[in-house]
Amino acid sequence: MNTGREDRETLPAEVQQLVDALQSSAADDADELLLTRIQASRAAGVRVLVPVPVVDTESAEELERAWTRARVSVLVAGVAATALIALYRPITAPSAVNIAPLAASVPAASVSPASPAADGVGASNAMAALLSPWPRVAYAQQPAGGRAGPYSSISGLNADRVVPGVRSYVRLSANAYHDALPHEAYEMAVDTVRLGGRRALRIVTTTLAPRPLRGLPRTDTLWLDRMSFHPLRRRIDLEAMRIDQDFTDSLLTERVSMFPLMASQPTRRPAQRPFSWRQTIRFDRSRLFVVSESMLRVVLSALPLRAGWRGSIGVLEGESRMFALGPAGFRNARVVGIDTVQLFWGRVEAWRVELESGGEPERWLVSRETGETLLTQGPLDVNYPESRSWLIEGLPERNRLVPVRRAR
């Protein structure tokens, strides 16, 4: 048993006497009365000395060797995780819906740790926010009382309101260290095609800057049923990686393939697939399942928005922008008023649509005339709690309001 202090100094005489007494009876099990007294003393905050067996030299050496092996294993795992993050960290240009409330906006006195089982929401972290299609900065601190229940599923979608063409966007982000700076530039091309004999809307989102890895742009292609707007298929091409997702009315099947890139031919993939995996996730068929920011832009353009409108969509609660991770959940959306947005070509009247997630909602400004999303405002991730995404080209707008000078 240990008879000294951790700093190896001699114990006080009265304490040493107690230690000696304990040593003399260490071979005997503590009776019920002693255990009761020890527990009462600990509950009162009093430190209680109890006999502790000393590990012999051979056991100690074996324990040290096991601990060394464990540390080496952790180090190897850490290096692998770091390499994975380094591989995809340049992809900070997400085609993602940013609907997270800012954690700092939630008073500390009114929050409590969220249960992992509550609405399928787990604790956020920096890498999770980096990869999440629905960044959730404050999910680890949900307001007391939790989120409101889902509204009725959105309805009344009209594909004729979706105008084919290419739109260009720029995102600006800010944090505690700098004001809003250009963060990414991307394009969204929408057209009508046939997929497996059925008419479909095709949405191709191309990230132009910043360019990841070897400079090849990331493309995200999504096919929607033209009548119901339910997703049919999705493909993400990212140099050495390809993600294929297929949808039924309630199932998402994902296949991920990793291809080694040749230094001499950076744009070509070998036929061999050295690494791949597959998974299936079930979602609620009663709500339209929205899988990306670009899809939500198209859905909003097809909705009959009006004062007081509200509806609910399905999303994945997982912590990834590219991969299908986490259980299915929902987001509530509602029209709360009318704003105007000043763009390069004039001022446009827009619906103010709020996306709710339990805290301060994300704000999307949607043109009343065309249904195009002109501006999104809200946190991007834990690194950028302030972010705005502007439509800068491709708006099929005809009616413009008189410009108003900015306040100086």
C-alpha cells in the first residue's frame, strides 16, 4: 500500500499513525460500519485515506510498456486524422445551407447541454462544423425547452417557376479577427433533363474559388424529380474522391470511392478502386428531403411564398457537408416580413424567410417576383460566425425599385 505523499515527503505523525493502523488491517475487508463512515466523510468533503495495494515492479514495468504502446497507437491515429483533415481542409467552400444560430447569442444562463438523442443532435466541434451541410454552431447549447416541433411539410411546389440558367454567388465571412472577406465563389446551373425515363431538374454547383488540392474545381450534381422535387441522385466529384448518392422515397444509399491521383496525370483516375465504402440512411418520407444549399435555393424559387407562409423540410443532422452521416431531422421555415436588397443592378423587394434551428434563425431574402434567393445571412461554421452569400449574376429580375443611398 502507499504510505507516502505524491511529492514523496514524510507524512505528519498523526497521519502516519493512521496509515500504520490501516496497514495492520489491510488484509481484512472493511466492515459495513467503516464503509458507511468513509462514504459519509467523502460526502461531507473530507479526504479519507484507505489502503491501496502497491503494484509490484514487474507489473509496473508491464503497465508502462502497455501505456507506451497505447500512446504510439494514439499518435498513429492522430497522424492519420490530421492527414485526412489536411486533404479536405481546402474545401472550405461548401455548397451548404447555413442555418446554425450563433452560439454567442445564446445567454449562458438559459442553456443546457443538449442530449445526443434530442432531435438527433449531438455536440458540435471544429471539424464537424467544417464538414457539415447544415452547420450548427450552437447545437451544444440548446435554449431551455428545446426546439419547436415541425410545421406541416412544404407543399404547392411549381416547377414552372424554376428558371433554367446559371447563377453566380460570392460568400463573405468574418470572425473575431477580421471583418467580412471574400470566402468563396461558386456557380449554380439549373436545367431540365431526363433521368431513367423521367423528367428531372438537374442542379450543378461548381466551386470556383478557393480551388482545393491540385486546383481542380469541386462539382456537386443533383437530380430532382421535376414534379415532386424529391431527390433522385447526387454525385460529388472532388479530385481523388467521388461520392454517389441514390434516393428512394425514404432511403438514401451512399457509395464513396477514393482514387489515387497520378503526379504526371493529375486529372485522370486509374481504373482501380483501392478504397470504398457504402451506407444506407432512412429519412421521413412525409417531408421533402433537402440535401444541399443549392437544392434549397431551387425549392424556394418553386414555392408560393406569401405573408404568414410556413413549412418544414427534412435534412440530415449529421456533421458532414459531403458524406451522409447522422440521423434524419427537420428544419422549420417561415416568412416573417418583406425587405429590400440592393444589388449591382438595382434594389429588389424580397421575402424575409427565417430557417429555425432552436436559437437565432438564419435569414434568407427571396425575391418576391422570381423566387431567387438574393442573400443569405448567418454563421458559416464555428470559425466564421458571421457570413453572407450574395447572388451577383444570373438574376432573371424585371421589376426594380428606386435605389436608396447608404447611410454614411
